Amino acid sequence: MTDHASTNDPGAAPAVLERLLTQFETGAANRLAHWLGAGDGWRNFILSMETAGYRPALLALGAVGLFLLAFAATALIGRWIVGRGRRGWLAQGLIWLGSGALVMLVSMILATLSVADPRLRDALQNCAGTAVLAAMICMPLGGGRRSIFRPWRRDLAWAVAVAAGGLAVLAWLRIWGAADALRDLFATFAVSLPFTALVATAYIRHRRPIAIALSLGARRGSLRRRLAAAWPWAVVALIVFSFVFLQATLTFGTPTRGGPLLASLLLVLAAPHLDAAIHRLGRRAALVQGREFAGALWGTFRIAVAAWILAILAILWLLPVLDVLGISHGTVALKAVEVFVLVLIVAFFWNWLSILATRIRPTAAADPHMPPVARTRLGTVGPLLIFLAKISLLTLGVLTSLVMVGINVWPLITGLSIFGLAIGLGSQTLVKDVVAGLFFLIDDAFRPGEYIETSGAKGAVEKMSLRSVSLRHPRGAVATIPYGQIGKIQNFSREWVIEKLVFRVALDTDVDLIRKLFKKVGQEVAADPDLSINLIEPFKSQGIAAIEEGTLVIRGKFKARAGRQFMIRKAILSKVMRTLQDNGIKLVPKPLQMPGAPA
């Protein structure tokens, strides 16, 4: 009853807040008092080394020398690797990781053989290892001297160098038994605060190149472009929040685990940049004909890296929750591995289908206002088949993952089957449209970009779905027609067309002269390289087609590639008009039939 009353008491929340404020004030006062008394801790630290028979100044000089030596050795090896030929980014990274591990191993072996005191040996090994890691982070591979990312990397290098040096000093303080107040003071003002300020400054100063690197060429206004632009500010907020959270836990006297927090922070900061680098490598492989398998593997590796990062974060922070809930770690790990393997398989086939879709995607038309043109039947049917394959793959993957985690999916499958049967029985028009579209695709009646005319509309095929086709009229209007209502189709974009032109001249005109002039015009058009490429048969006269109201109807024709006849038609009309005028032949208008006049 007391607990229930205190929970509903309106004054309970202010009391809790007041208690927290009081606890925070007390903790802050205690930390400040400890910081002010850190001088005694420093003298005790120096005294402990002197008692062990060491001179602190010489030890500090030796530690700094070892740090700089290991840092310089790793950096020089990295520069040598970068300068050796045109190795790929991945090969350089692997060689550099091996070189850094070798330098670290040699440093630790030398420290073990040359120093007998275990405390000094641990301090030297920690110093060498920190220096190697700092050098490998501070001097990343890739990017030339003119790279837009070089200043940002330089600023981050300073932050990492400061943090690495501070961590090395903290290790010495811990190994030689320094007081907690001294370590707290040094960690706050020599490691955490400078690292936070330098990283936040680096991301704010170079937010534009960071946004460019993470956008991956996305169009302006897209979601990825917005997320890439907001990422530097999100990093600054995350860094500042981590610093404030760490200091708050220390002030309240409940310090959090610094190692997992730092590892989580580094993983979150590096994840988008690592993802962008892997995406570029995969896209470079996918653009090469015949490397579809490699492109799909790179895309799958990208998913695997993201999954591993999430797994590490889960291990760092969710294992204590599982302990509280009483769930076995082995069971969760086994299920997670099974689902992870399934996700990789689905991701590989998904990426492979996406690369195949780019291979058979319709090519861009010569006119930028016209839709892309599919040159083969596969270019028409392929996108629809790949879409259906992706939907089937995703559905099968989701159902399989549910079975793996122990969820019964048969009621769901039965419900979907009944739902699909109800749709099929109640939507006969939809079924008719889908079946008619299937036969249109099998007959290869039309493709994206082709100009067709149906019983109800005409225009260029702009979009094809499972149920309907969208036609773009030359004036811009778009008509969407279900396949079941198309009926007869006339396709004006297949192989070739014969264009016929009609001219009216006076009754006494020399027809033989017109035939020669038309032939001359046809030769001139055929000699034009811009027009002849689409001309199959030259323009020529067909003689007298009819005699109407005292005028001669002269007809000419030419044969051209489908969809390319319009420029040829313009050129022929212009040349015919000019040629006839130069030879004294005048075109006459079509006689008008007056209303009420006898036919």
C-alpha cells in the first residue's frame, strides 16, 4: 500500500528529482575535492616508481621514445605499401594490418626479453601496442594528396593521437598503482575532453566532403542524401552525449564500462564510412561485364559487415539483459547464426538479380524527353520477371526465418492462400488483365520506348506493370490502359517504315522532270551522313497518283528505320520545295469543295 501510494503521489516525481540533484551535487563536490587533492596522488605515484628502483624521468623518456619509434615504424611501413605499385585498397589494407601486427609482436617480444619487472614489461607492451594502433588509424590508406578527405583525416589523426597518448599514460598510472583521483583527473581533461572537442571540430569543419562521401551519388533531395548531410551533426551529438553520459555516471558514483562504450562509439562512427567504401568497390565490380558474381559478393559482404557490427553491439550491451531474463546465450547465438546465414544467402541472390536488372535495363533514347528503349524481348520481360523473383525471394526468406526462430507459419500461409483465392474469384477483370498482359509479353507486341496505337490511345510506351501499360502521347498526356482493354495494336517502332509524301502541281507540269528532280533530292539526302545512317531506301518518285480538279497529284516515298524517319522527312520536304522553285515548278493547293456544290 505504501509503495502504491508513493507511486501515485503527485509529489513523488519532484522528490525523486530533488534526490537526484542532491546526489549529483554531492558527487560533483567529491570529484572536485579529489581533483584538488590529486597532487598528493602524483607524489605517491612518483614515489612508488622510485621505491621500485626506477628513475621516473628516464622511464617517461623511454616510454615516449618507444611510443614514437613504434608509431614511426608503422607509419613508414604504411607509406611504403602505398607507394608500391597499384595494389587495390583491400590488398593494401590486409598487408598493412599484417605489418602492424608484426611491429606490435616485435615490440612486445623485445619488451619481454629486455625487462624482467612484470609491471614495467606490461607498461612498455601497452605503450607499443597503443602506438601501432594509433599509427594505423591516423594514416589511412587511399586518397591522394589532393583528396578532399585529407584535411578531415588529418584532424581525426590529431584526435586519435591525443587519445592514444592519453590511454598509454593511463595504462602507466594503473600499472604503477596511481590513485583513482589522479587517473580520473587525467582521463577527464587529458583524454575524454580533448578527444571529444577534436572529433566534433573535425566533423563540423569538413561536413561537406563527409556528406559527399556518404551520399554515394544519390540524387538531390533523396533520403540517403539527407541522411548523409545530417550524419556529421549526428556524430557531434553522439560524441557530446557520450562525454556527458560518462561524466554523469562518474559523478553519480556508478561508472559505466568505459571499454564497451568506447568500442561502441568507434563502431558507430566507422560503420557509415566502411559501408560507403564497400559499396564503391561493389559498384565498380558490378559495372564490369562478366563480373556479376563478384559484384553480388561485394554486396553480400556489405550486409555481412553491417550484421557483424550489430552483433558486436548486441554482445556488448544485450548479454547482461539476457542474463537478467534467464535466456541461454548458446540458444540465442545458434538462432542468430542460422538467421545470419539465411540473410547472407538471400542478400547474395538479391544483389545478383539487381545487377542482372541493370544489364537488361532499357537504354536511353536519343531524345531526352522520350522514355528508354528496350532493344530485345528480354529487356521487356526481364524487369517484370526480376521483380517477381525478388518478391518470391523476400517472401521465402521471411517465412524461412520465422520457421528458424520457432514460429509456426502454416496459419499465415493458409490465410494468404485463402486471401489469394478470394481475390482470384472476386476480381475476374484483374485476372483477365494479367493473363492478357502475359500473352502480349510472350508475343513481344511492344517494348518500353516504342510508339504504339491501340483502340483507345496512342503514344510511346513509358511504363509496363503486371496489369497495365502507360502510353505517353506526343503532346505529353499519359494514358494508362489495362491489358484486357487494349484490343488491336499497331506498332510504329519495329525495324522499318515507308514514308509517302504527296505533292500537287499544275496539270501541264513535266512529270519526267519532276522524277529527275526527286531522284536528285534523294541522292543529296543519301549523301548526308547524319541522315543516311537511318535511311534504308532513298527518296524517289512514284509518278502520278491521281488527277484531281485540274491538278496532278505526284507521290514520292522513302524507307527508313522506324522512329527515325521524321528528320529525313523534314530534310526531303525542305529540299523538294527549294528544288521545285529553282526549276520554275509551283505547288498548287488542294482544291476546296464548296458546300452545296455538285460533286
